[in-house]
Amino acid sequence: MHHSLGSSTDWIVMIVYFIAIMLFGSYFSKYNRTTTDFFFGGRRFKWWLIAMSIVATGVGSHSFIKYSAKGFEAGLSSTMTYMNDWFFVPFFIFGWLPIIVYTKIRSIPEYFEKRFSPSTRFLATILLLLYMIGYVGIGFLTMGKAILPLLPPEFSIFGMQFQITLMGLVIVIALIVGIYITYGGQTAVIFTDIVQGFILIFAGMLVFFLGLDYIGGFGLFWNALPTTWKLPLANFNNPPGFNFVGIFWQDGIAGSVGFLFMNMGLVMRFMATKSVDEGRKAATFNILFVLPISAIVVGNAGWIGKAISVLHPDVVPPSTDPDSIFVVVANIISLPGVFGFVMAALTAALMSTVDTLLNATAAIYINDVHRPAKKWLSKKVKSWKEEDRQELNAARIATVIFTIMGVLAVIPFESFPTVYEAHGYFHSTLTPPLVVAIFLGVFWKKFTNAAVVATFIVGVALMILGMYYPRPLIEVFAHGTEYDPQHPYTYIGALYNLFVCVFVGVLTTVTRNQQKKLTDWIKTTPNHKSLMSAITFISGGIFVIILFNLASLPVLMLLAAIMLVLIVISSNYYSKYSEKTHTDGLTVWSLAKAKEMFKGSKVNDRDGEIIKVNWKLKESTDDLMYFSKNDMAKMAADPGDLVYICDARKILGGLKSVHSTYGKPHDEDGIVYITQEHIDQGQFVKDKVLTAEKEM
Amino acid sequence: MPSFENTWLPFIYLYGVGGLFFVSGLIIIRKSKAINMEKKRHRYWWKVSLFGFFYFMAIHALLILSALYL
């Protein structure tokens, strides 16, 4: 294990960098007027601003540490996971993205309530919180592994010796991250991420070019790498710790859908764009251009490390711990100060990822735990402002609690050989039920409430069985991947998990007519209430038997099948679900309706111009803006249509902007009358020109 | 020379199986009318979707060829 890397100059650079970033972020916290601003940034930003802000989140979450480790172990195939996200882009940009914007959902579980029932929202909240907390844990573990090599093995205060451990370091990091996010909010995160995105790409490329220079040029670097190290895709099914087919299912399928559809941190960024089309631009630009560059940025230290270990094994021994290769290489090739800058950029990016995730987790808590619980417990009606202030405080407390839980999540992940494997296992285990439920819910209107409940409960039970009995259950899907008894089927387990969830969901959906007949018959029996209580109780008992592996595999499989039947009967009995009301405007098959529901009236799709106007104050409390007849004609707008006005300075990327509705027109061309609330929300400056455009 | 399992098999699997998901996505958004080909902006996004698939395919193919022959 490397220790005490870097010099005092590096530490000074790192501290200055962190203070500068925190001051920069706190400046933007003034834009958090409501919880909507705190979590979503007020749905106002231009695509390029969001695309750049995603860089730090994407790069940070996938991390320099884990990809450099795989780059060092396996070569250029470490880039695989950055270049396999395109397959689901059509589903995202024309399916999920318009749905999340037009349904005005504030969290993914809220979608489940609208599309299915409150009970599925509850189950989705549990699964999603577990997923997000696990992700936070991975972020903390990575940050700990990045910073640990910079520190001495121990230090002393007042004569007492303290050892620096990974867990101790993670706790200190969590404290710093928690403090920052609690006072920042989404706008602060977006803006610090933009700066960090640029710096991160610069720092990663700097390491690459300094590394090439150290080796003696690209030719020497390329020739030093063995051919298998130069290939962009890993070996098909071996070794178990890094193989193509497993990573394809774990990352390319479960991970891509998870990343685009259920990563609330990312979803909230897209929701912060001013329109669906801007969200599409941000997503496609990110996947087409930013991710391939990021793949080089995050993995190159490993490739450089490998080349140095071939040419100069005394400088970088081949036995170097892969998780510390980034820090080791950066230290070797950089001058004092430059190393500090690279390390500051790396840790700050990781902080961005964790910040985004914690912000998103708090959003889920407020929307799916706090608000429903308050609605249920309290009947006292508070003013809107008082309610909002209370929620903002609750969000801050929740952030602190989730930070602590993220720290605890580091403990199980620490047992994996590298962060990459820990992340891979985490993804393949936690994403499939939610991924399948969201995906089938959005794209298959026949997918029922009973099917999603069964996917969440029986699907998870079958996944647990896969963990207990990887042989024979996962082996069937393993594509010949070798069995590793310590960490069996780390990646390809995702295929088994996806399969069982899809199987349960599809089977339950296609048998819905038979289920209805059975449920109707049960309702006619005299003791149906007691019978249903018994069925629910038995289902719970079976789940416990499976959870603790209290029988042999054939018995457990049989119990899982029985549980499926019982769960389906229960959900049909207890939940009122109608395909008509629960799919209208909520699936890809009724997007036009979703758009109409968003607007509240018929959509105006006529193409109009973007115009420039000056604003004047109108004393009013109505959320209406008043343009001239001629300006309305240019925008092809009618009273009642939705409008977006924005400070005309492009560099602001929509920061000073607001959405509203057109009021009745006047005769003063080039003038828009807006209210004090609009001015406050958009932070508009007197005499600064605005642009206005019709939204729909 | 690395084996087929190291070079082209992952490539074929990636764009074969991944391609199935991609094409089914295109079919669903067309059939559901989520994408309206009468709108200029939607036609643009349709082209971008197709471009992206072949763009990544070309990058991977070029990288494999570079690894093998450069």
C-alpha cells in the first residue's frame, strides 16, 4: 500500500481548490427559493449547461479509481461501459424523458403511484432508497481509496498515535460532503459541476499527455501495450473478474437502463432543462461525445501505468494495487502542485457525484416518505411558505441521515477486490427489479399493478435464491463464465436477475384475465376477508423462509411459485387498478395526452419564433405574462398557452428564466408585463433584454 | 494474435443483442406515435438515433482493427 504521496505544495493546491469550489457553489444557493428549486433547479436551463453539469456526475460516479484499475489490469477495454449506453436512447428521449416532464412527477416512486398504486410507490421507494444509498456508499469508498495513498499511515495528536484507516477517512469525507450539500441545493450542484466538468476533463487529459511524455511519446506507449490490452472490448467470458458478456448485461443493459431511467440524480438534471427537446439535446450530446472522452479521461492512468510497468517495472511494479494506480501514476508523471491539482479535481468530482446522489435521495425522501406521512398524520393546514420551509429543513436532516447510511454501506463493498467489482455486483443486484418495473410500466400498457408488485416481491425472492444458489440458477445464464466461489457471477448475475424479474412480470400480466376471475370468485365467498388476511400472512412467511434460506432449493422454488400466486391474488384483491385510468398519459402510448394534461388544455403545436422583449412590472398575483398582439403572432401563441422567458445573455444558460402562461394581449410591441413573483423567480435585472418563446 | 473470443465475438454480441434492444426501441416509439415523423424536429431525432448506433459501431470496429494491425 502506498502512503504519503505528494508534497506540501500539492496539499496547499488541494485545499485552495476545495475552498474555491465551495465558495462558488454557495453563491448559487440564493437561487433556491423553493423546494422545487432546491431539488430540480426550477426547470429552466439550456441543454449545454446541463450536458456540462452531467460530466462531473458521470465521470465522478464511474470514477478515475475504478476505471484506471481496470485499465491497468485489462487495458483499453476499461472504456466498454462508457460506450454501450446508446441502445436505450430511443426509449429514453421519446419515452421516459417526455413522461417524467409532462406528468410533473417529482420522483420515480411517484410515477409508480400514478401508473399503478400507492403500494407499488411504497415498494419502489424502498428499492430506490437502497439503490441510492448503495451508490453513495460506492462514492465514499472510491473517495477513501483515492485519498488514502496521499496520507501517512498514522499521525499523532498530543502524543497519542492514531492509525489512518479507510473507514476513518470515509467518515471524515462524509462530514465534509454532508455539510456542503446541505447548504447548496440543486442549482449549486449544477453550477459547481459545470466548473468541475471542465476541470476534470482537463485534469484527465493532462495526466494522459504528461504520461505519454514520460513514456517517450504515443508510439512507445502503443508498442509497449500487449495486443490484448489495446482491444476495446474484454474477452468474451473470462476472467470472472472482468469479462465482456457479464459486463454487457450488468452495465450495457441493467446499468444503461438504470442510469437513464432510475438514477434520480441524472433524471433530476434532465428535469432541470427548460424543455423536453433541450433534455434530448443534453442526453444525446452527453452519450455521443462526452462519454467517449470521459472513457479516456478516467481510464488512461491505468493504460499509462501498464505501459510504464512494461518499460520500467522498477518504477511501477506490475504488482501495484490496481485501485491505487491512478494516484501512483499521477504522482510519478506530475510535478509538485500539478499532482495536487489532479487529485483535487478527482476528489472534487467524486464529491459532485455523491452530492448529486444525496440531493436526489433527499428528494425521494421528501416526496415519497415525508409528504405522504405528513398527509396521513396531520390534518392542520399550513401556509404554502411555512410548509416549504419545513420541507427544506426536513430535506437537510434527511441528507445527513442518508450520508450516515452511505458510510455504513461502505462496509460490505470493502470486501471486493476492487471498486469496479463492488460497483458491478451492486448494480447487477439492485437495479433489475426497478429497471424491469419502470421499463415495462412505460412501454407496455398492459403491464398491471399485480405484475409490478409480483416483480418487486417474487422477483426479489428469486434473486435472493440466485445469491444462495448461483449454481445451478445463474450458471444456466453464465455464457460459460467461470465460477468464482468467493464472488460468484459478479456481473452475469444481472442477466439472471433481469430474466426472473421479466419472467414474473410478463407471466403475471398475461394471466390477468384468469386472475380477475379468481379474485371475483374469492370476493363471493363468505369469509373472504379472513381468507385474504391468511394469504397475505402466508406470503410474508414464505418470503422470510426464502430470505433466510430455510429449506432446500427445490422446496424454495416451489414456495416461490406459491408465493407468486398468493401475492398476485392479494394485490388484485386489495388494489383498485384500471388499465384505462392508470395508463392515460403515463405510458409511451399516450404521450399526446400527457402533453395535454401538462398544459391543462389543448396543445398548440404551431411553429413560432423566439422574440426579444423588455419587461415591465405589473401589479398582479396571477401567474400570467402579457405580450403585444404582434409579438404573440410572431410566437404563434394564444392566451392560455405556456411561455418561457429568459435573460437574453446566452452565457447564463437559462439561469435567469421563468415559465408562465400567456395572458390577454396588449398593443405595446416589444414589451412584456410580468409580476414581481416572475422577477424574483427569474432574478431578472432591470433594462436587460429577455427572450420569449412559446412552450406549447 | 488474440482469439475470436477476444476480438470480434464481443463486437458481434454487443451490436447483435444490443441492436435488438435498439431496434425494438425504434419500433415502439414509431408504433406508439411518440415520434411523429411529420414533425421536422422529430425526423431530426430519428436520424440522430440511427447515427449514434452506427457511430459507436464504427468506433469499436476501428479500435479492434487498430489493436490488431497497428
